[in-house]
Amino acid sequence: MPAPELGFDLLASLPAGVAYLAGASHVFRFANDAYRLLVGGREILGKTVREALPELEGQGYFELLDDVFARGEAAGGRAAEVLLGAPDEERTPIFVDFCYQPVRQRGAVVGILVHAADVTAHVRDQRRLEQVSSELSASEERHRVLFATIPYGVVHHDAQGGIVAANPAATEILGVAEGDLLGLRPDDRRWQAVREDGASLSGRQHPAMVALATGRVTAPTIMGIAHGQTAQRRWLSVIGVPLERDGAGRVRRAYSVFSDVTEQRRADAALRERDSFLGRLRDANVLGVVISDEIGVRDANDAFLAMLGRDRADLAAGHLDWRSLSPPEWSVRDRQALEELRASGACQPFEKDYLHASGARIPVLVGAAVIDRDPLSWVTFVADLSARQRAEDERARLLASAQSARAEATRAEEGLQLLLRAGALATAPRDATQLLEHATQLLVPSLADFALVLLDAGDERLIPIAAAHRDAGRLTTERPALSPTSSALVAPFLTQRSELVVGLRDPAVRQSVLDPWSERLVEELAADSVASIPVRSAEHGWGVLIIGRGQERPPLSASELAVGEELGRRLADGLANAEAVAREHRVAETLQRALLPQHLPSIDGVDLAVEYLPATAGVEVGGDWFDVVALSEDALAVVVGDVMGHSIAAGAIMGQLRTILRTYAIDRVPPGALLERTNAAMAQMLSGALASAFCATFNTTTMELVYANAGHPPPLLAGAAEGSRFLAEPAGLMLGALPDSGYLDGRVQLREGAVLLAYTDGLVEARGRGLDTGLAELVAAIGPESCSSAARACATALERVLRSQHRGDDVCVLALRAGA
């Protein structure tokens, strides 16, 4: 039967596929270009549909054509899946909207007009959208669960500081239902927040308000508030974090993250009260370092070997096994510590005993952290507590002596009180000279009119170190070093016996008992009674303490001499403690530097310099670090970071973070992705740790600096024509704050001579100086004249911004100057 007139010329130009199938066999009489493209461009005219498209067999389309032809009713489908392709080819499904329209001639169906539109791209986009929507829902659910279950209190604030949401931990810590918190602002009078010193904390000083105003994550702030149910004051450690920004860059929302530190503060207060009698006792006299694995001890420093009476030969011969270094009763605790290392990468410090080579027991404090997991190896830090044990025994003896001395006369009782105060002074960790100066000032005028301390110089001479007199004008004469055999007043250094002489204002008495030097000293200080007391402990003689009185006061008595002798022993313990602290501080500084790069790489087109200054007080390893990684001949990565806390664990975490960042940096991923990977690794390996980090890559050919920030102080870009500025954006959360934190990359084109200065907070924050003040001083200090070299930029920052040589925190400054 001839085909009806369908206007094939018009159908040929349609963008959708159109074909005409004639007769019950469905022979292709017409197909436009769009249809031929849909079926792969094959030749189909004159063929039946089964001959032209055999792969459609079994997909239901042939049967549907037969039904349309027989019934004369149109049929179709939307987004129908069709498999096209030769049998020996991999068939790729496509999706089409199709319609089979019967064509009639004189009332009878003579053919079918086929219309097919390829909607594959639309279907695939729709499926991808559904997948993304599902993933987004899952992510929102994870965040909801995290918000609801995180043990820290989390409170969301709007742009005015009003609370819009609070997690269960926050309502429990505050003792207030979530509904009562909604809408509450930090400046609401119901907060009545106070600082640690009792001063009021205004609403604008609340960390959330500071985060909204500055756009930066705040440092932890300790604040006290009344619990909503018990009305008792609870102390919180609060951090403010900016959350969202509008198109103008203004912070729209923020949240407060806080934890209850009340019990910790109470424990600290109880400890201070308990130890107020003799002062705080230092827990470590010698710091030993041991590297071990499950087989045995691999390496140890000299301090540890000396502590156990061992030597390098024992170590080299493999005679040291951590299992046999302790008495058998410690084996269970050692196994527990090993399990802690496997589970969390660190074990909490605990006290135990080691066995000396002589068989004696050595009380120690140990803590450990994993340095490698495959095979498992760890570093153990050991503090010798022998001196603490001796100090505790001596303290007990002193207390017993104090009980009997209370029955003496008023002067003896006052002398005992002086001894107790001096004992607390002597056991406090301080510089030896400062210790002796405070001791002489404590003695004068309460016990004596003058006090003088001479210490052994190590060459059979005693050198005057500290002196005090109620008449300061009598201390102007410079005193020479003395031999213990040349002066009666310093002879107790050798004899170990105290000497007390009275009636010295009588010239005959002076000449009969004193040598010329001692006589001149007595005359100069107007002394009538003098006691010379050895400053000596059971292990070591340090020097001599000389005290005296003039005629205006009663002469020194035997009971006061006893007080002086006790003070001499206390000073000896204090000098030993000060010497141990100084030695431990040197060990801690060595450990800190061992964890940091020893040399910076040399790359053409960039000038690098770094300065690292450890804290001047304390013996613990700090968490500041830096690293520079050469990525190629014209590219490098720089990192500056700071682990929260100052402890053995902080030092170990710092070393692990530096290794993780260096490993990822070698893959040449952007800084933001580098921080994201590191943050994810911390969630798995270093749970509970927090660290800030600034990371940047610099290409000396393109002069482009790409950077990202994880809660770290903003680096300074100086020496540019437009002046100095901080790279404050983009900013991200501290590493470890949330396991899935994201970090954005910032980009800046550096000019020749521009200097990037990255640093840790020890440079710009200190007691008595806030962060904003420190940042302002840094901008003012680093001008164009300071950018002639990276080394000069570092030196200028340290010289002009650090206010004191005494540092309570580590300081790291790294400078990168574009152009060699």
C-alpha cells in the first residue's frame, strides 16, 4: 500500500528524531537525520524494524509496534531506557521520550509515525542530582548527630549575638533548657559572667561577640557563670568561632564552643593549698629519653643511662629490655601502658620504679608517645623522682622538728617560722642567684642584721654571690674570692661544722678568734655576733651562709643557730633543685630542636630564614613547629604551626603533625586540601589533640603564593608597594576541632622583594599584652627597610615585638622573601 502524504520534507528538518514505518512489517520508508543519529547512523531505509534494529529484540518495542498497528491506538513512553549497538559491541543505554502514532488511509491503519527525543543527558543529570541530594541529606544528618552528641557545649549565635540553637551538652553544662537560651545575648544581665580574677566580663568581651566583630577564631577565655539549676559558679573555657559571612564579608553567624573546667580549677586550688607550706615541688630532676619497640630498647640518652647506672656498652650489647628494667610488680601496668599506646598513640604519665644496675629502686615519672606504628615504636620520657623523694623525707623531718621547736621561747618560735618560709622559698624552682638573693632578704632583718652567701667556684675558692644588710650602704665594698683554708668564717665549708662567735665588738675577742679578712668583714658590717653555717646536702657541699647581728640586738643564740643550720640545708636542696631545673631546661630545649628541621632547603628565586626561641621557663617540650619542603626546582611549601599545650604529649604530637604535613606536601596538593587531609588524619590518629597551622606554597617562576589557615595567627605580607597587611582570609578551624573541617585556598601574587612573615602566637601574645596590641606592633615593626633579606625580617620581628628575654611560650618566626 503506498504511503500517505505526510510532508516528509517538513519532518526532515525537525530537531527530534522522526521515522515512518509502513505496513504490518514496519518497513522504514522515511527517517530524518536526527533519527538516524539516534540509531548510530546506520542505513535503515527499506528494511523492517527487526532487520534494521535487531538489538531491540526482547526490549518490548517490537511488540508495542505490533499492538499500535493492530489496535490503531497511539502509545509512548518517557525516559524509556533503550540499548542500541551491534551484538558484539558493549551496548550503552540511552533514554528517550517516544511516541508511536498510527497513520490511517481510508480508515485503515497503513503505518506508524515514530517520534523519539534523546533525553539521556537530562536523565543522567536528574539521577546525579538525586545522588547529590541523598549525600547532602546524609551529611546533614552526620552534622546533626555530631552537634547533638559532641561532649563540648556548642551554642549558635546570630549576627547580634542572640542564641539561635544549643546542643544537649551546652544545656547540661549551663543548667538551662534550650528554650530558655534562645534569643539570649552575651550582654544579658542574667549571664553575670566574670573573669578569673573576679572582674566583670562585659558582653562585648564574650568570645562569640569578639568572633562576630573580628571574623577570627578567639583564644580560649576562662569565664565564670552561675549554673542555671544549682546557682553555683561554674568555670568555662570558651572559644568563639565565626561561622558565615555575607557578600560584603561581614560575619553573619558565630558559635561558642566551651567545656566545664570547674573541677580542674578546684583540683588546682586544692593542690596549691596542700603545697603552700613548702611550695610546689618539681616533679623531675633529670629527664631521660628512651626509644623502644616491642622487641626492646633501641636507643637512650646519657641521662637515662646514668639514671640506671648503665652505659653505652650495655645499650650496644642489647642488655636493656624495657620489660626487665622495672621490678616484676610493674609488669601489669607496663602492659596497660602498651595497650594505651596501641589504642590512642600516647599513654598518660604515671609513677613507677626502675631498677638501678646496683639493684636499688629508682622512683620515676614516665610518659610515652608513638613515633611509628608499623612496626610499633615509641619514645618514653623519664623524670627521676629521687630528689623529690629526698625532699619529701626532708620535709617530714622538718615538720617533726617544727613541732618540738614550738615549745621554745618567742625568738625560737619566730626563727622557726622564718625557717618554714625559707624552706618553701628554697624548694621553689628558680635561678640559683635569685634564690640566694631572696633568702638573704628573708633573713634580714627578721633573724639577722646582715646575711652573706658564698658558693664554691669549683677551684677551692668561695665566691660571694648574695648579700643583704639592714643598712644597704654597708654593702658597697666588692668582696674577693676566698680559700676555705684562709678564713675562719668560711672554714665550715671544709669542716662541715657551724661556728658561732659572740662579743665581737670587743677588739680583744676579734683578734683572738678571727683572721684579718674575717675581722675586716665584721668591722665593715658592725657585727657583734656572727654565725658561719655550711650550705651542704648529704651529697654535695655548696658553700657557706654567714649571718650576724650588731650590738643593738641580742646576740645570736644556739636555737637561732639551729634555725640557720636548717636554712643552710634547705638552701642546699634549693640549689640542687635549681641546678636540676636548669639542666632539665637544657634537655627540653635540645628535644624541641631535635624535632624541628636543622636546615632550610636552598631554592633559586627565594630567600628563607627562620628563628626558633624556646620558652625560658619550664622543662616541658613545647608544640611550636615549622617546616619547609622543596617541591621542585621552582616551588616549595612552608608550614608554621602550634600544638595546644606544653607537655611531653604536645611535643610528640608536634613531631607527628610535622611528619603528616610533610608527607602530604610531597604530593603537591593545594594548601587547603593539605590541611583537610591532615585534619582527617588527626581524627584517626590523634583524637583530642588541637593544633593551629598556616600552610603556603610558592612558585618562584609565577611568583604566586597559595595559602590556607587552620586557626593560626594571620601571616604578615610586607615590603609590597601598597604597604604591609595581614593575610587574614580565608580562615578555618583549628586542626582537630571537627573531623570533616574544610579549608579554602587564598592566592596572592608576590612582587620582587615582598616578604611573607609567618609566626606563632608567642611572638604577639604575652602576659599583660593582648593579641590586637601584638599584631599592631608587628605591623609597625616590619617596614620596607626590614625586608632587605629574610634574615633581617626575622631579626627585626624578634627585636622590636618581643618585650622580654623571659618567655613563657615558644616563639617561631619564618620569613620568605620573593627574589634571591
